[in-house]
Amino acid sequence: MLRILFSINFKEFITPKLISWIYLLSLLGIGVLFILGLAYFPVPWLLILAIPLYLFVIALLRVSCEFVIVVFNIEANTRKDD
């Protein structure tokens, strides 16, 4: 991993290797933010609103990560070998 990080030719990318960790840490961070928000504002109707919003944010995060992977796969499939 460090070899890719300090490589100056950019023939290998580090993002596809890290995207699952980025997704996992983002899920945990979003979950903590929603729990803290519900703890700070303990209103029953907010819980009803927070669950669909939480699921929407997770879906948006997942789609964003999948888009990044698709872009890297397109690059890998269209790369001209030197």
C-alpha cells in the first residue's frame, strides 16, 4: 500500500483499495451523528423522520462509492498498455 501511495507514475490507484474502508467509516460516522442528533433532540416525531433520512443518506453514500468504483473500472478496461 505504501508503494502505491508514494508512486509517481500513477499506474495503480489507491482509491479502489480504500473505498470499502471509506464506506465503513462513513457508515459508522453517519450512525454516530444520527444517534447524537436523536440524543440531543429527543422528540418522538424526529425518530420517525430520522429513520428514512438515515436510510436515504446511506443509499446516497453507497451510490457515490459505487460510482467511484465504476469510474475506476472504466479506466481499467479502457487503459492502453504501454
